[in-house]
Amino acid sequence: LTRYTATAQPGGVTCTATPPATSCTLTGLTNGTTYTATVTATNAAGTSGPSGPVEVTPAAPEPVPSSSPVPSVTSPASGTSPSTPTAEATTPTANAPDAPTGLAAVAGHATAALSWSPPAGDGGAPVLTYTATGTPGGATCLVAAPATSCSLSGLADGTTYQVTVRAANVAGTSPESAPVTVTPRAPGGATPTTSTSTMPSATVTLNPARAGDWGITGLSPASGSTDGGTAVTISGTDLPAGAAVQFGTAAATVVYQSGGTLLVTTPRNINPGPVDVTVWSADDHYQVLSGAFTYVGPQTPGLGPVPTSGTTPAATPSDTSPSAGPSGSATASGSGSSTPGSTPSATAPDLSRIRLTALGPTSSAVPDWLWDQPTCSGTCTAIGT
């Protein structure tokens, strides 16, 4: 499960909670009005139907009297009984708070991380909750004060959202804050271009003023095939949320990011050799790891690395001439390469190249895995998973 959403009718007021939390507070309701509330659960596959409804009727809090003045007592006239002293008490009144200020949003993959400052005035009563809303779609996140940040989830990558936040106390809900816009993006971003991508192409000069430091402490493995698809783990103490990664001038695919770990798969690269690895933040700051990854030629089982300098490996002569097989086919024997026109026999996969990398925990009960495909010649058959 990724989210619970409670809804009150009439009015359609909502609040959300992120599992394992199983509670949230509906704010901005009208005292004395009876509402019907339901709750739904959401996971990666969709949203459930509503729960059984319950009714609730908000009520104004009991007034809290301020310090009462000293009661005035009138001395009774001679021969009369003293009357009961009377005192006047004032009941403080509270108003809804002012709007929060300084709202900021940072885009991630299908998410937006929000932060803001408390309102200048609380209306005479402490702020209890903040609710942020993104449109289109009406995605919300709610936090209890004094927290001043939350994340909108379930957004569509590439869609621009307008986001506002409101504060609430016992007297009501503030006006909306000044809006900001944010556009979530998929991990790794699109193919780099000079006009639309967050990762510039080789023709763009990096701006030193936008250099960042993500506290990167490791990159493993440091080499992989020019065919691409090598799973590389980047570790750092301050990796930016929604990071994008570039190997040379090509965008890598971000598979998983959590805390100080970033797992990517390398893009294809025509030429073997070292390349720079650049880690980008959502606001176009970057850190370059010079020559941190080396592309090597693809491996062919039994023949060693594919030559990269134009030389052609010499074939070992066969010690036996091919003999005619069934139906006129040619059968090669011996330790060398087969005669042209013959059918090569399949070899077992090179299992030494398989590497499993856990991507979990995920929202599913079974962790996800990523692996490098083994290489073989002839026909490869999967015998297990």
C-alpha cells in the first residue's frame, strides 16, 4: 500500500496518510454539519473501493475563559441581605490563520517534495495542520504542525502542476499560499538535448557556477561492456532526490534510488575506454566523476575480448576435416573453428558474468532483481529463474 485517502461529503474534503499510518484529520469542515466519511486504499495497481461510511458532526470547542477580573461587590444597605457577587468574563475569539509563505517544490519521479514557512499570523490559535494540493488531479498531502514539509505522490511525469498549501487551526482554514509550479520527471530523464533535457549534450559547456557536491563515495563496478546494460551502484552522503546520471554524453537509466544509494544501468557506447560520469539534480546542478567508468569490448566465450585496434584474431586450424552428417549436413570436430557452412555446436552460458542486484524493498511482497544476461554462442536455453 502507498496511500490512504479519506473523503468527507458534502464538500469533498480529503486527507491522506502514508502507510503504516492509519489516521489523518479532515480540516475545513463546518461546525454543526453532519458529514459522511469514507476511506480508500491505494497501491501500485490502483485504488480500492470506499470503506463503509461513518457519520461525524464537528462541534465548536468549549470556550476557554480568560483571567476574570476581580468581582465587584456592593455593600448592602442597612437592614438588607447581601447579594451574590457578579463578575464579567470575556471569551477570547480566534480566527483562521494567515496563508503559509515561502512555498518551494522540488520535482522527483512522479513526486514533488514541498516545503514552506509558517504563516505570519496564527489567528489567535495555534496552527494544527497544513494541507498541500496539486492541480490538475487534486493530489494532496497533509502534515501536523510544526512540520512544514510533505511530498505529493502519484503525479504524472512530464505534467506541470500548480501547488498551494493552506494552514488550519480550531477556527478554520487559511487562504491558499502563493502558488508554485513543478514538473515531475522520469528517472534518468529523456535523451539529452541542448533545449529540453536536464543533461546537456557534448556540445554544451558545463557551467562551473552550477557545480554541486553530492558527497559521492563510490561507484561499482567501474567497468562494463560497450553493449550497455551494466548495473552500476553509485553511493553518496548527499545524493539529490530525483537524480539523473550521464555516462559520457549518454543518459543512463535510473532503476532505483533510496537514501545514499543510486542504481543505474549503463547506456551503449561505441568506443571502449574511460568516460566521465555526471550526476545531475532536478535543478540542473551537477557533480562530475572524471573517467570513473571504463567501457570494454563485449566478451565472446572461448575467444577472449573482441579486438579494438583493427586486428583480426587468427583462427586455430581444425585437426579434422568435416565429415558428412545426416541429410548432407556438415559436422565439425576438433578444437578449431568450424568450416564455413557448418553448423556450430552450442556452448553453455558463461555463468561467471551473471550478477544479481537487489532493488528492494519495494511495495510488493517479493523484492525486484536486476541481472546481467549471460553470454553464449549457438542457442541459449533458460533452465531456471
